[in-house]
Amino acid sequence: MTTTVSAETLATLKTTATSTLTTLLFKRGFRNVFIQGARPLKTGQRLAGPAFTLRYIPAREDLDGIDAFLDPRHPQRVAVEEIPPGAVLVMDCRGDVSVASAGSILATRMQMRGVAGIVTDGGLRDASGIAKLEIPAWCSGPSAPTNLIRHHALDINAPIGCGDVPVYPGDIMVGDDDGVVCIPAHLADEIARDAVPMERYEDFVLEQVRGGASIIGLYPLTKPENRALFESWLAAK
Amino acid sequence: MTTTVSAETLATLKTTATSTLTTLLFKRGFRNVFIQGARPLKTGQRLAGPAFTLRYIPAREDLDGIDAFLDPRHPQRVAVEEIPPGAVLVMDCRGDVSVASAGSILATRMQMRGVAGIVTDGGLRDASGIAKLEIPAWCSGPSAPTNLIRHHALDINAPIGCGDVPVYPGDIMVGDDDGVVCIPAHLADEIARDAVPMERYEDFVLEQVRGGASIIGLYPLTKPENRALFESWLAAK
Amino acid sequence: MTTTVSAETLATLKTTATSTLTTLLFKRGFRNVFIQGARPLKTGQRLAGPAFTLRYIPAREDLDGIDAFLDPRHPQRVAVEEIPPGAVLVMDCRGDVSVASAGSILATRMQMRGVAGIVTDGGLRDASGIAKLEIPAWCSGPSAPTNLIRHHALDINAPIGCGDVPVYPGDIMVGDDDGVVCIPAHLADEIARDAVPMERYEDFVLEQVRGGASIIGLYPLTKPENRALFESWLAAK
Amino acid sequence: MTTTVSAETLATLKTTATSTLTTLLFKRGFRNVFIQGARPLKTGQRLAGPAFTLRYIPAREDLDGIDAFLDPRHPQRVAVEEIPPGAVLVMDCRGDVSVASAGSILATRMQMRGVAGIVTDGGLRDASGIAKLEIPAWCSGPSAPTNLIRHHALDINAPIGCGDVPVYPGDIMVGDDDGVVCIPAHLADEIARDAVPMERYEDFVLEQVRGGASIIGLYPLTKPENRALFESWLAAK
Amino acid sequence: MTTTVSAETLATLKTTATSTLTTLLFKRGFRNVFIQGARPLKTGQRLAGPAFTLRYIPAREDLDGIDAFLDPRHPQRVAVEEIPPGAVLVMDCRGDVSVASAGSILATRMQMRGVAGIVTDGGLRDASGIAKLEIPAWCSGPSAPTNLIRHHALDINAPIGCGDVPVYPGDIMVGDDDGVVCIPAHLADEIARDAVPMERYEDFVLEQVRGGASIIGLYPLTKPENRALFESWLAAK
Amino acid sequence: MTTTVSAETLATLKTTATSTLTTLLFKRGFRNVFIQGARPLKTGQRLAGPAFTLRYIPAREDLDGIDAFLDPRHPQRVAVEEIPPGAVLVMDCRGDVSVASAGSILATRMQMRGVAGIVTDGGLRDASGIAKLEIPAWCSGPSAPTNLIRHHALDINAPIGCGDVPVYPGDIMVGDDDGVVCIPAHLADEIARDAVPMERYEDFVLEQVRGGASIIGLYPLTKPENRALFESWLAAK
């Protein structure tokens, strides 16, 4: 998977709030970029990296018995070994949290391989074990049962839906405590560029509000005096 | 799409109740073969044919505007023109009934092309228009909005999920007033073979029950005297 | 099952609208008497009879294989043979419509035995076959798969929940095109008694409204002149 | 309620398919105009008229006892008497189908008063009685219990949500067998204007498809020869 | 907003468990007072104050673009500036957690203004930022997208539904780790009065149970000896 | 309740991950053993013990008023006093989290009586109080309202459904941070026996993976060299 997104863009996005990013995407007409239902396994996680996808369809009893994993080409296991360092494993589980889509051994392997993170609209098993790792993870909830009960791993790196959001391989996944945003790859650079002043302005607003300012005319900026104030605040930094 | 299922098998399946088929599949360990949520557009419809699939993922505003249909390779339109006569269009809409997955013009075109039927876990628009056609259709409900609002047509004839059921291209879709069953292709012949005596026995049971018989020992057959009775009933046919 | 509800009460209830009955029960503090999700299999069905219950719990693979029905004491089959004539089979399927709770053979047997009707918050298989019978039926939808896939038939004539409503054996089930109401047994007589004048008044109202009357002061009756009008209308009948 | 929508616009909209209307609105950026969950009470119903709204909030036991209807200013009853002829009663029931939002007496009164139709995302009681009237109705399902059990009628003609769609008083509600579309009032004229040629083109397409034409290049029109064909078809009408 | 609830009542309610309050309201016939789905953003939060409401309806693309916030009268922003100190902002988001209903800047502003807390049946963005503030908050989950994607802020201080519960301006909202209860304003004083002895008795029960006592006859109090025990316990305090 | 499961089996199960157990049960054909929706009240909880069940059906206003608890035979209170030490209280709340199924006083009493834990698919009230106890608890969420609002406690120690899973009295409930598994009683010993080597192998795998090994051929074990490696690893322990 080749992604043309620069390390600088990823670094910026990794420190940008998902709330800022969804607003910037909304301004460009994108209303459906937030992975619904995917919660962080622990607080304080940050993530930015290109999507590497795994698609599950419903399991079938004759194909998805316990022996399915004996096949060295089983797509879930292959995905874990082939996802490039820095990429994010994004799994399409059709929002089904009744079983797991991965567990702590696979998460550990991905961490060893330098994978940036895990995002799934299904469950994760041994979720507290995964939470102890460094690799960040977002899922619809802890769920012990093996994925074979409900899922058949089918495709690696095809476009998928995850949490009702379209995810194309190479799209930039950004995560924080609120959840995960999927930024279409071709917009990542410009979103990162716009994020910096927007976050800076929000820092200014927060400081003003903490000092007792009203939000009217300040958030968003509509009063000219607030612009002047912001500019001197910026200059003073 | 090559299917080795004989015309005779299809003919048998088309007149077999989906309740019978799900039981025969359950006996072989298949618990998840009934397309959940797909209701017939009108009563009396029967269907048997190999699945030809169309996969939708969630729409993205920059890819799925009204102009998407100007592309002659748009997968939904291509599917309608390429699905073989006798096949069944099965659509993966992730169970989303808020928009349509097809409408009466596409349904009419498929009828003209000899398509056997339409099965979707999404909506159908101009549903009463489709109901007036000969081509049978099952969906999660009438729904007027264009598919572009929620769906991006992506894949033709890939394995999909439909109504939480795995559907592989070439699987045999059988439908009646209860709904639609997906029979894995390699089992179609033997399921058809077993369906005949099972339906015959159920005809016998129904006749006995209408005559006042108790179902204990008769349904299922456990009392030897009922076996004898059935055999003479059969012989008399 | 002994029920002290008179044939006269049942006859009155059978011709009373479920909307009237839910209002009469609401006046006595009962807010939760309408079986949620249970729709009539066909229009024009009427039902009144004491509940005879069947309770399903989730199936377990080692107990609920296809051989479960070989046991002549299987509670579903026993229920069908033991439910008294005039009673209503009410099934607790935990609202799960993914499988059937009964089919046309059992329905035919119950019709032969004089059973008054079938109410389930699960599915019915061969639903169009059942719709052709005389026995009325309400369910959450047609569903072909055998009940063994999801259900283990456990108890006969224990108190159950059906469509989120408590149903005690002997409670009076009344059904029409809107759905089914469960009347606690000890209230059946007084509800029937109150239903007659209430329905008569509603007939009067409907006639007045068709004649152009406003509903204010008429429905409900708060204007004295309407009471006089009603009384002469009654006298003229 | 003053609406500037002409009788001619309403007449056009009443014969336009909701599928056409949702597409025309989608072309203008409106993705959420189809009342989700509102099904027609019977087939063949058509509707076009300005919205007159009734808003319910959850009921409270001390405010919404059976005596609530004794108040001649009860908003539900007032709405029924004050809604202008030609308008459509649109009710916000928060999608709750467990109780009714109106019944056949109120529907009859509205029919007498010349009301154009009823749209609700809740239930309707005595639904088969309403289905026998001429006034068309769309709801989330038949439901016998009185609205007082779950609803407190609060506002008349305030903006509401109905079936997850924003409905402002005076918006034009158009309904057919697929369901109901809400057209923002200021767009009604131009949508009606655009609907005529679009429906005419679809008639042409359907005729072509019935004659064996492929949809590629025809639906939508991208091949020049089809434009010529359409123009001669039009001329011949 | 004028509320006649005394500071003493609020102080009592703020230290009373919501479980106690729902029981006291249930004794008076109120079954639906607990805001369903609203979870605390962090543990240990306590809240008591009169409701100040904000009502959202579904968004419409032409009204709810990013520029909507430029209007200084935008109801969300106005609500934040006008809600009185000590009051609780209660938002009706129709239970939709797919977008935010407020974020950390607005929460900070409300904290500065002395607002008692935030209750919503929708999402909150920058939820971990809000959790670091002193102002307590309950919501259906963290959610990054801006409210404009799904919500149109319409009304300030109208009666609303929140988490399926009716909330009238001035009702007393009380929150703890279980969630939030809405006490009808006219009952706040008597509920507070009854809460004190009830909580005291529960303290006594807990002490007895920790000492090995059975709950039968103790919880609730039905054995006379337990009353005597309680009275000496009380006297000893 | 007599259970033949040995203390040794329980001790083994208590330290086995639920993910391991669901896989071992899946190998034996059990797909539905994980209590859906039951989350731990706090992290780090472990549980193993035989199920003692309590079944709720929907409440009825005339039976389930606040006085219901005055009856010393109320099944919820009786269950709390009669559940044997070491057993697990498992409650069937039909997945309804809108009210509580128990609170901190009952939980404290059970802890005093040596009860092993609490599992419910409903809510728990004063959930943070319960979380401070030693007795572990899993539920669908905190919920303050009394169970009487929605539940009627009916049966003690009958087979139930909990979180869509069949639970028979005496089945072994095992819980950890992922959730709770129900092991059919007759399988507990063999599952415990198989769990030990499986967990040991997973420890080995984790160590290998942390050391940089690929999972292909290792997890599951298919490469002979990994078997040898495992055996020397085992020997070295």
C-alpha cells in the first residue's frame, strides 16, 4: 500500500482532536466520517495512519470451523503479518459485537511489527490484555467469542464499511478519546494544514472563556475585536 | 458464472417450501441460511436460481453524487446488464432500509433479460411498480430515496452478506411467501433430492391431521403404525 | 386450565375493538397490555379466549438438535395436543423473529382441536399456509427456520412475557386487526361489561362525526347537549 | 397557515412518484427528506398538501391520565379541529409505535373537514377502520393503545421531527405506496416543475426497456442517440 | 426561569441516591423519570438543579450548514449564555449519539457561568476534555461530529423529551453515578423531605447486613423487632 | 443445588480467560455461550461458580406495586437469602436495562453469605456502591429505577435465558474483563482440563511473539519446529 501522505501530515493529525477533524470535513461536505460505535479501549490513545482493511462476511458452518485457522492463508492472520508498519488495521464486522474480531496475541504481533493501531466495529477479545499494550485500539466492546462463530475473513485491503463509514485502503484514520475519524486520503494534507490554525484558535477561545469571555462573537469568530485580540494573542506566543 | 446445478434441481427447489429447506440445511449443521428481514413484495412469489451478487458499501459524498450514474461502468447498472438469465440478483445493503437498492426500471430491465428474481436486505423504490411485474422480489421494505444517499456500489459477484447470511456467487436462492433461503451451491442437488420425500410426508401428515390425527408419533414419524399408514398412502397415489 | 370467564363475556370481547379494551384497562391503571410486535396474519381476524402458554428459552446445541422432536414429551408438541378447545396458544419467543415458533401443520392440528387462536412474539413458518386456515394467528412476521435453531421449548402454562407484556395462564387474549390485548383474567367480566356502552357511544360519535359534528365536547362527552343527543339516539335504536 | 404553493404545484406533486421527488431533492443537496418508517395503510394512496404539525413529548402520569381529554384545549383534539382543509396532519411520535397517535374517529373528523391526509411516525389505532376511509394515512404500524400511555400532546404547528426528518409547518408532504417525502416549502414549485420532464423521461425509458433496450446510456441519458429517440418519442405524444 | 425549590431541597437532593429518588417517585405513580441512556462522563459526579432545556430537531442541509453558528441568535449558543447559574442544561437529541450536542468550549463557558451541569441523550465531543472540568455531565457517549450534521437547535426552555423522559423547564434534575432523575418541580420538596429518612434507614440496613443480618423483614421493614432496632440505632446517632 | 463440579475445576476455570473457554466450547459445537451485553462493573474481576437463577417476567401494575416487597416470599429477596455460598446469581431481565435488577444492599447481603458473583442482562442500581464491594458483578449497565417498574420476579432456579444464552441451574458461570461465559455443567471438568494446556500454549505464543516471531504456523501450531520449541519451553518451566 503506497500512501503519499507525509510524515508531517500524520504527525499533525495525530495531535489534532477528532472533533476538529470532523468539522473540517463537514465544511467540505463530508457528513459521515466518524466510525460509529468504536470506543477507545483506554483513555489517552492517539492514532494517525493509513487504513489497511480486513473484511468479514457472515460465517458459514462448513467453511468457518476451528480448522479454518490451520490454513496459513487465512486472511485475518495474513492481514496481521502483511499490514505495513505505520498502517492501521481497520476491520469491517458489520457492527456485530457478539464475537471478537481479534485478540491480544494478534495485537501484540501487530505492535511488534510497528502497526499504528487497530480499529473495528466489532468486538475485541482479551480486551484488557490489549489495553495494556502500547498499540492503540478502538472497538465496539470487549467480546470473548472467537470470530469464527460469526465472521468469515474474506478480503484484505478492499474498500469496506466500518461503523457505517466508507473506508478505502490508504484513507487516514485518526483516533482520540472521542473515537476515530476516517479522512479520505486525498484530503489528508489539506485537512492537516487547516487543523493547525483551527486548533490554535480553539486554544485561544478556551483561554478567553476561562477568563470569563462570552462565546457569542468569539466562537465562531464574528466580532472584529476578537480577531484583533486573537492576533495579539498569537503574536505573544 | 457457471453453475452445475441442474434445471431439474432448480425446478424441484422452486416448488419446495423454504421451511422445508431450512430444516434440511439445519440437519446438515447450517443454522444461518434464511435472509433475515427480506419480505416478499407480493404473495405467491416463487424463486429458485443461482446468486449473482452486488455489494454496496456506505456512500461517500465526493464519490456518490448524482453524476455517479453517468459512468457506464457503475456497478449497479453493470450488474443489471450482466447478470445471466436465470440468475438472482442478491444485494448487500448492510440491512439499511432507509434508501432503495433498485427500482422499477432496473427490475423491468432484469425481467426482460430473463433474470429469475431480486433479493435485497435494503429497500426497493417504486415497490408497487415492481410488484406489478412478473419478476419476483424480496426486500426489507419499500423505500423511495436513491441508493446514492447511503450506498456506493462496489463489487459484482463477490461473496457478500445479505440479511446476516453469507451468500457466495452461485449459491442457490430459493424464495416463497416466508422469505428467501440461500443454499450453498454444492448442497443444492442433495437438498433437492431430500426435499421431495420430506414434502410428500408433510402432505401426508397434513391430510392425516385434517382427518383428526394427533401429531404425536406422526410429526415427526416415530410410531411404526404411522410408517405403515404412510406407505399405503404413498402406494395409493 | 379452569377459567371462570363466561361464554357471554368472551362473545362480547370478541366483537370489541382492542383499542377500546386498552383504553378500559388504562382507566384501571394498566399501561402494558398490548402484545408489541404481534401482527395479524390476515385482515378481519377476531379472537377471544383464555391464554395457554408455551415458554421458549434460547436453544443449546446439544439439547436442541433435530432429534429433539423425537421425544413425545417435547413441550411444543405436547402444548399443541393439550391446549384446551377455546384456548389461545401464547408463545414467549423473546421477540425473536429470526426463526419460527410454529408452522402450518401444528396450526392445522390446533384448528382441528378447536383452539381459538395463536399469538406469538416470534415468527411463524409457512405463514401463508396458516393464513388460509380458519384459526386466527398473530406473530412478529413470517420466518421459515425451525424453532430449534434459536428456541428450546421449556414450560407449558407458566406465566410468560409475550411482546413485552406479562401473560398469565387464563388471562383473556383478545385480537383484531390492530393486534392482541391481554386482559388479566379477574378483570375480563368487568371490562366486557364496560365495553358495550363505550363501543355504543363510539358508534354514536362516529355517526355524529360523519354528519359533520365537531369532536370537541363530543369525544369525550363533555357537553351536556351531546349527552341528551346520545340518549335520544340510544332510545331510537 | 399560509402557503404560497399553488394548486397546480400540488396537483403535479400528487401524481409524482416519491422516488422521483427524493432524487430531485438529492440533486439539490437534500439527503434526509423521506419519512423513515411511515408505511401506507393501504395501497394506491396519493397525497400532496402542506404540513400541519402536532408534537408529542413523553407522557407523565400526573398530566396524561384519561381525564386529559376532558380539556377542550387538548392539543391533539384542537389540531384535528383546526387543521385547514387541504393540509396534512404530521405527528412527531419519536418513532414510538407502541401506542397510537390517532384513531378512526379523529380520522373521520379530519376527512369531513377536508384534511388531505395523516402522516405519523407512531402508530394508528383502529387502523383497518381508517384504511376504509378516503383520507390517506401513513404510519409506523397499527397500534391499539391510547396515545396517553406514552405521549403528551404539546405543540401545534411547531417545527418537528417525523421519522428522523425535519418537518416545518407548510412544508409539502407528498405520499405514495413507497411512503412520504417532505419537500421544503420554498422548493415545492421548482421541484414540481422539474418533476414533469423527469417522470416523462422515465415513462420513455420504461417503454424502451420493455421493448428490449439496455439501460446503459439510457438511464441516465448519456448516449446522444437516446436523446434523439426521446425527442421523437416526445413529439409523437 | 423562576424556581421555587429551596436551596435546602437542592442540597438534600444532591446527596440523595438516584435509586432512592426513583423509588420515591414510583410510590407516587411515576414510572418514567430516569433519563435512559445518559451515562456520567466520570465517576463521583453529583448534580441537583432546575432544568433549562434545549430542543434539537433533525438538521436540514440548507439551514444547518457550518454558517449556522455565525448567527448570534443560534439557540445552542444562546442557551449556553442565558442558562441561569445553578440550572442544568438538558438537551433533547432524540437519543442520537452519532453526533455531539456540545463540546468542551461550551462546557467550560457554562462552568464559568455557574451552571450546575449538563444532561443530554445525545453525544458530547471532546468528552475527555469535559471530564476534566468541574461541571458534571451525563450523555449517551462521546461523539466527535458537530451537532449540525444531525441537529437543528430550535427551542430554548420548552418542554422536551430526554432519554424518553418528559422534562419540563424547572423540573429538578438530580444525578449520580447511576445516571440522572427528573423530578417534577412541584414534587421536589416532598421528595427531598422523604429522602432523608429513607436514606437513613438504608444506612441502617447496610450496617445490619454488614453485621450478618438477613434482609427478610428488614428490607423493607416488616418485622417489629427491626423497627425497635432501627429506633435505638437512630437514637444512638 | 447440588453440583458435581470439583473445587479444582472451579479454581482452574476462575483463572482461565473467557476467550479460551468460548473457543473450547466452540470446538465442541457450542456457539452461544457468552452472555451478550453483560459488562463487568469494574476491571480485574474473576468469577467461577454454579448458576443459581432468578427469572423476571414483565411487571403488571396490580401485582408489582411497592408493596410487593412486603411479602417475605418475594422471589428476588428469597433468592438472595437462599442462593448457596459459592453460587452465582444469574438473572433473566430480558435484556432490559431501563431498570435495576438488584442494588447494593442485596449485593452486600450476598457477599456476606459467600455468594460468588452476580450476572444480569438487566441493570444494577447504586452500581458504584456495588463496584466497591468484593463480590464481582456483570450487568448491562447502571440503572437507578426499582425492578418493580418493569419486572415481576417469578421463578427461582428454573432454566432461563440471560443475554440470549441458555442458562440452566448448576451451569458454571466464568467471568473476567471480557464478560461471562456459561459452561454447561456436564462439560465443566473437561473444559477445565483442556484449558490448562491451551492457556500454557498461549503464554508460550505470547512470549514468542514478543520476541519477534510470526504467528503463521505458530498460532495455531502447524509448523513442526514450533512444536519442538514449545516442548523445550515447557520443559524449561
